[in-house]
Amino acid sequence: MTGDIRMRGFRDRTEVAQAVAMVDAATGPLAEERVAVTSAAGRVLARDVVAPADVPGFARAAMDGYAVIAEETFGATPHDPRPLRVAGESFPARPASVRVSAGLCVRIMTGAPMPDGADAVVPFEQVEARDDWARIAAPVPPGKNVGQIGEDVQAGSTLLRAGRLLRPQDAGALSAAGCAEVAVVRRPKVALVMTGDELLPPGAPPAGYRIADANSPMLRALAERDGALPLAPAYVRDDAAAVRRALLGAAEAADCVLVSGGSSVGAEDHAPGVLAREGSVDFHGVAMRPSSPAGMGRMKGTPVFLLPGNPVSCLCAYDFFAGRALRRLGGRDPRWPYRPVTLPLLRKISSALGRTDYARVRVTEGGVEPLAIRGAAILTSTTRADGFVVVPQDVEGHAGGETVTVWLY
């Protein structure tokens, strides 16, 4: 905890680094499950994959041409070609039925099996073909233009390591090696509990003093980006009993619970008290701006994140804490999935000692400019921003002209 600055309603606040450490202590990869290789891209390997077969499993042509005995092409030139009789043809899955011996060659297509006796392929453009004869105009060394057995993957070798986030090309390599299924970390199910009497469904036109829910579409997209499976959001009125029922049900159904709104210390902020009574609270109140009312606890062993209702604060708390937890549960790299760039700051960013600041910025031709927007309810400050700068708790902001790290949205 830190006592350098005060916040209404909180006696002390947890430092960001301490809160992150608590998130890490509360989360880790879920159990594994097996999925078809056709559905493996985007999943995280739960264990090493050992190749069950060689790729390729046979010597094959690497280009269209003529399969030859390399030695028979030595000394060939356009002015003195080496004539070889074409004894057959080899196509993918349809190998030639003849053996290449002295004076013979086989017309071959890319990917087709090399005929017995041949050890190289002369490309079509280096051959003059006429009737049943191929006149070789250039020499090739043994092995030229031939894919050897196991050249791509060797049976028994470790093809991919546990913890890898599988890319489309990884799924292709797994399939080529004969892996029909792979063991992956189970995707975490995340429950979204949206609190507040004022909330209307996402996209609904504002009516009177009620507002459309902006946080659940944002949280759903963020969770999906981080590999989670969001459940349909539950809308809960500002009532302690209703919040209790919603949180108990969410903790039972999901691997992680995100509570939006009702997370501070006001009269209608019931989630922290319910979490404390029905489970445990690891931290509540963080030394950061925005998102100072953020918190985390556990209910029925399930991590529960208290996210502020103000949209920018909600995004910030997700970025720092909830998103990290979901990535860890899914076996992913817990670090931010944002690309960092280093740029000069065009105008100063003010902060206070003892507090971490999440400052939205815009990238311009000359550097990076902080947005002159205050207030955690202004979600468009993030849509107009290209990214954010984190001001650590031990500095009083950044001066104009200083080089800063920008995390690009």
C-alpha cells in the first residue's frame, strides 16, 4: 500500500505492481483438452508435439523437369547437350513405374515421387524435348531440385513446443506431419456481470436518464481477443441480493468473472461487499488513474474482477488486470498484446508520485501528443487515441521532448 496520495472512500490503495502480482498468484493455465488440427489455430499447446512421421515421407521433385542421374549431365552445355531417352512420367501420387538407368530420364512434376535410380531434377527450361528424347543443356549436381525424406520434418523430432500460440501455418505443419488432434489449453469461459439501474441493452437509443451499455461490447471483444469465451452478459439492478445471486451464478458457470460497475464504495456499489462476504477480496482500490476503484477477489475459487463502470476506467482496469488473468488462464503470454513504439513527447504529461497514470495519446508526424481529455467517462478519448503511455508511480509525469513508450491500440 502507499500513503503518498489520498482517495475518497479508500483508506489505502494497492500499488499496480502489487495488484499484478496478486493476479498472477490467483491465475494459471487451465486444464488441457484435445481439438482437431483443423480447429487448432489460435489455441495454445498444452504439451510438446512429437512428429509421428517424416515430411516428406518420400523423395520428391522440387520443381517440374526431368529426373536424371546427375552424373550423366556433367559437362552438358547448350552447344553440347546430353541426350537422354524419356522412359516415363511421374506425377503427384502416380510415380513412374520404371527405374532410371544410364541413358534414361523421367519427365516429372513438382511434388511427384522421384523414380528409382534418379538423384536430381533438371528444370524444363534447361531441356530441349523432342519426341521421346530430352536434350539436357546444363549440368545438375546430385540432390539438386529434390526434396529429401524428412527434409521438412523428421519423425520423432519435437515439432512444436508447449505454450506456443498456434498460428495458421502451425496448423498446416501439424497436419502435414500426421497429427489429427493436439492437446491445447482450454479456453477460459468469462462471465460478464453488468450492474446498474441505468443500463439499457447495447446499441439502444438513450431514454430519459438511462444509457446504453457500452462496456459489455467492449469487454466481450477484448476477452475474445485474449482467447476467452465470453458468456452472454447478465444485467443486474443495483440491489445487494440481486448482485449476490448474479455473482454466485457467474462464479459457478465461468472460469473468470468480470463485474462492470458498482465497484467503488458508494451506496449502490454492492459488488465489493458481496465478494467479501461470499468469497475473498485480494485488493480493492488501486493507486492508478483512471481505474482507482478496481479490485479482484475470488468466489468459489473463481477469480472475480471489479471493473469501474466508467468506460475508460473499465478499459484501463481490464488492460492491467482482467485481461492479464484471462491470458494466463488460457496459457497465453500474459503481457499486453499491444505493439510498443518509442516516440518523442510533444507536450508534457502531468502525474503525481505514488500513482500510475494511463494517458491516452495521439501519434502525429512529429511525435506523440497527449489528448487534452479529462474524465473516465469519455470513451471517445480512446477511439481518438492511437495508444496510451503509462506513467509509473515513481515519476511526476513526462516533460515535453522526452522519449516515451507508446502502446498502440
